[in-house]
Amino acid sequence: MDRMDRMSVLPLSDITVVEVSDSVAGAFCGRMLAAFGARVIEVERPPKGSWTRYAEPQLDGYDAPDAGALFLFDNMGKESVLLDWKSADGMKALLELVRTADVLIDDWQPQMRRKLGVDAESLQSLNPLLVNLSMTPFGLSGPYADWKSTPLVSLALGGYLYLSGDEDREPLMLPGYQAQRLTAMKGYAGIMLALRAREMAGRGQPVELSEMEALTALHQFTFVSHEYDGIIRKRAGVRLATGRRTGGYPITTLPCKDGYITFSASAPHQWDYVCAMIGREDLLIDPRFSAFQSLKDAADEIDEILLEWCADKTRQEIVELAAGVYSVPASPVFDLSETMRDDQYLYRGLFAEFEHPHGGMLTFPRVPFHMSLTQPKFTPAPSLGQHNNTVRDEPVEPSHPTHPVHRCKFSSVEPLLSGIRVIDLTRVWAGPLVARILADYGAHVIKVADPRVPIDRTRGVDNKHNRNKDSLALRLDLPEGRDAFLDLAAVSDIVIESFRPHVMRNFRLDFDPLRQVRPAIIMCSISGYCSQGAAAEFPAYGTSVESITGIPSLMGYAGEMPMTSGIAYPDPVTGMNALAAIMTALRHRTATGQGQFIDLALAEGPVCQIGEYIGAYAHNGTQPPRAGNSHYRHAPHGVYPCQGADRWLAIALTCEEQWLAL
């Protein structure tokens, strides 16, 4: 099979990856590469292999090292080889794999790199076409470079931890490995960009990512609130973390007859709809509640009104009224069993069954987006050392030329996405985020907006998300506006939009009309629940859909109610997923000339972020209790008060040596 035939199967079918990473970030990144066709060789150190094989949650009925849901989820589609790369012979064997590989993923911090005698220069000398992705907690330089980290510590230093939890209590961590998986998706996109650069420049390059920087770059209001208004955003419990410019309400989670319900009235007209829904239009002429941007000042009073209205209604009844009739973004708070039974998720095929290496079926989430032409593949995670003989007897064959390569300085090459034109029709966070990143890498991004909608250029968040973009005012509801848009689409490569599905159809600007004028166009649609299904037209924000993902069921102070992130967490997750999908579609188009449709839901990405919990629940049938910041094995593991107002220290010890050092 020649390269083009292989590429027509999956866009990474000609790529070999050597993964020498003991981190969740490296493993999840490798999973994504394998899903889209790469041969991923996971190098595990003997005798026990990856620690994730032994981490909780474990699957009942299986024995370690093949019972860890974390390993089984993050390592689908890979080959496992046992190799002690800390020994001289082991490193020699590893470098032989790397010599003909396309990609190396590692998590070696600077001290380890020095000990191993491995650096970017030596790897590039060994294999000039190698893309070497290094993902570490704090990067390869700077005062923190050799510091250890954990999910709790990465969330703390990345700024997310401070924004979650009750205002008068310790900050609360997101469950699982959120910082690591967000870093992984950035790493996947980084590899795709570097492979594109290799095609342009004829050589590989190192790609460096840190968990701290990955998280810091994925804030919405945090930094601009401080830079523009001098505001330090505060935790607000189940409400959105507060700031002067985020005054709408209700954005909160409240109890109802059979559980909890989340409302997210983030626009002035939605407050009008809330009042109509509960039969209290009188509130709109009450001075306390008439100005939308000051509603947060009356949040306690609004909660009392809504609590009384919700008390005799089930979650389903409220959602049918709110989202189905009154166009108010609202979602039930689901536990894991309800997430897995949700009709919209089932319609989308988010969950799939996979065979365990030793028999039996497991259920895990697939990938967090749908592509019309590029369908991911999944095979079970490997047993420990399963492919020792395969890799030894069938060595890695180079997919790239073995003759001398063209060498040039990357500073002399055009930006990686130069020549790519993007039409940006997005709003709020996820869509503007992915469009901005494309612009940062050289794409010509044209922000198309309705001229009737005023632009507030004093809003820091808008300036942040729209840097490097051009602006075009068009009324798509008018024939001349639609015609102008189609003319632009005919000479563009990517369209990104974040409306509810009916909007682009009503404009007659959905995928079919666009590909008629530009067959190679890539259209990326971001909505709350995706383009089809019973919930497709429900209004949604990240703050509302988070509740059905299962994350709030795992997040909360020990023994207390479920908590939301306070930061519209589905948005940055979806933004990173959209970036990964677009880069995958571009690689597919380079090989085949085909454009395609990408369908993303805000509600789906976070489910994939807790894949190990989904798989363990599907197998064991047990919902983990909310445990605050504690850990099932490590202690002390928590957030502790320090001197000063709202000053906290995250401590997460993982071994006896650290305890003695403390």
C-alpha cells in the first residue's frame, strides 16, 4: 500500500510514534494519535510497567496489571514493549526505535535528560525528521523545571483551582486528570502542526509543552478581568466565578424534586424567559431585578424564588419547560449512570464497547468529535509487554525518506498555517479560542459578525480571543449578505461556527451549500449537544451542559452536594478538541483533497476527560463518592490555608520520601 492509499484510510496511517511517557498527558495524546491511524509503541519499564495499570479505579474481576481503567482507557490501540531505558542497553534499544520513528513523546524533565544524556540536539542528529513532543509539568527551563507535580498541583499553579469551590472555603479540584488531558490535546495539535512543518521544511523539530502553561493559556476572564478592571475573580460555589463584567443571573445549580438542576441565563433576553417560565413577569419591572448586569447582586433573592418554583418539579420537567419551551439553558445534574444512559449521548454513539485483553467487554468514551470522512479506529489497550516480540521481529520502518534531508532554519519558513483562510462565525469562548489559535499560527482568520450587534472594544475577553483576526460585517439573513459569504467561502479553507444547528440551515449556509462552492472546505460546527438528536436545538453554554457530563457528580466537598467548576469548563475542552479535529481534517485534505464536516458538542468533550471513571462505572456499577481534595492513596493531599486573606497551599505527597522531606 503506497502512502496515498494508506492516508486515504486514516490521516496518520503512515506515522509511527514511540511513547516514552509515564504521564497521563503523554498517554492520552498517544491514544488520540492511535485513534487516527498512527502506530503507537508504548515503552514501559520492567518489571511492572506503567503506574496507571495499578491506579484507581480498578475493574472488578481482573487482576493487575490489566485491571486499571486509567491505563485501559488511555492506551487503546497501542503496542506495549518492556524496555528499561534507564540502563545503557535499554537506552541503546530505545534510540534504535527512535532513529526511524516519526514522533517521540516523552516526559523527561531536565534532570532526567541530563542523566540519560539525551537532549533535543542529539535526538535531531539521530533522526533529523523526528518530531519530539516533550510534555512535563513545568517545561524544560525555568526555576520550576525539575519540580514534581500532581493533578492537584497543576490545577493550582495553572490558576483553575482557585476558581472552583465555595467562596469561604478551600478551593476545590476538578476530578481526575484534567490538566493532563487538556495538555494532551494541545500536544496532539502540536504534533500535527510539527508534521505539517516537516512537510514544508523537510525536517522535524522539538515541541515543548508544560501543564502549567497549557492551563494558564486556557482561561476566559481571569487575566483580562485583572488587567482591564483590577478584579481578582473569586470562587462562587455552584455559581459562575464572579467579576464585574459577568453580572447576569441565574447561572447556578439548585435542588429540585429529584436532584439538582443547573440554569445558565447568560444573556438579557434569557432572564426575560426565566421570568415568563416561572410566571413572574413582575420581576422585570422590579428595580432589584430589572437590570440584567446587576442581577448577580440579587442572586440570593433570585435563588429563593427559583427554589420555591423548582421544589415540586423533577429535573426532566424543568428541562422540558426551560430548554424545550422557553429557550432557557438548563441541564440536570447527572451521576455517571445517568450520563451513560442519556438519550443524546446514546444517539451520538459517544460510548462504545471494547474487548478487554483477557476477554470480556468494556465500555469507554470514543473521541470527543465526529468527522464526516475521518472515522477513528479503536482496538483494546495492550497487556504488559504484549508486543515485545512483534517490535523486535518487525522493526519500525521509516515512513519518511532515508536520503539526506533539506535543512533550513524554521525562522525562514512561512508561518505553519500561512495560506489557510478561516471564516470565524463563533461567539463566547470555545469557538473564538480555536479560531484565535489558528490565527496565532499564521492562518488568515476573518471574523464575520452581524453589524447590528454592537462591539464593546473595552471588553478584555473579546480583545483576547480576537487577536490576529480581520473583521467583516455581514448580514447573513439578507440575500446580498449570503451571496457575499458564499463568495468568501469559495476562496476559504475552514468555516467555524457556534450557533444552534438551525441557524446555519436557515441561512442556507450549512455544509452542503458551502461544499458546492468549495468542495475542499472544512466546516467545524460547535454547539451544545451537536447537530442532530432530540437535544440538538436546546440552548446551551458551557456552564449549563457541564452538569450532564458526570464531572459534577465526582466533584464536591466530601459528603456534600455536587459542584460545578465555576469556569464553564466544557468551553476550553471543546476549543482544544476543535483544534485537534481541524488539524486532523487538514492532514486528511492534504492527502486526499477532500474537505469534510466536523461536529462538536460542548457536552461531549468533558465526558472523554473522565473516561476512566466512565469505564469503571460501566464495569463495576459503583459511583465514586465526592471526596473534596483528598486522594484514595496519597496523604497529605489537600488545600490548606496560609497567612493572608484567601491564600492557600496545595500539598500532594505521593511517596514516603516526600513525607520525610516535608
